Amino acid sequence: MDGDGAYEPGFVGIRFCQECNNMLYPKEDKENRILLYACRNCDYQQEADNSCIYVNKITHEVDELTQIIADVSQDPTLPRTEDHPCQKCGHKEAVFFQSHSARAE
């Protein structure tokens, strides 16, 4: 949250109960169809000022992906096709593979 109370893009803050200082958890008010933050220890709840409760950012290092592509194109054990030519250069052969991230997810 920045100085004027607006949320930064991609940031979801932690809220605390004004009664007992415990963490507030997202809760749906199904009757009124609104998002609330409610305390699990007392009856305090407040209406959410933002409908976003979770942000999951996925990033890849450009150098990491470039190295994978260079190595994969030379692997003779991977399946290949000529049915999908490159839109940029017109090269007809393509290699299929599923990339696995080296980082823990």
C-alpha cells in the first residue's frame, strides 16, 4: 500500500483485526455478494476495498530460456514436425519439448 491508501499493482497486503490484532482472512458474504475480511478469533469483519486477494507472478530469466532453446534444437531424441513453420523466418522444422524450471515452485 502506498502513502495515499491505494494498492500497488500486484501487491496484496495483510490486514489485522482492530479488536484483537489477529490476522484477518478473506471471507465471502454470499447474501450481499461482497468480499469481507474476517477475524477467526472474534466477530470483527470489514468490507474489502479491493477484490484481489492473491497474486501469483511467474517470471523467467531471458538468458535461461535462450540457453534451453539453443540446446533443445540440437537434441536428436526430441520429436520434430514440419507442419508448423516459423512465422518470423519461415524455417519449416520445429522441435517439441516441455520445459522444467530449475527453481522450486
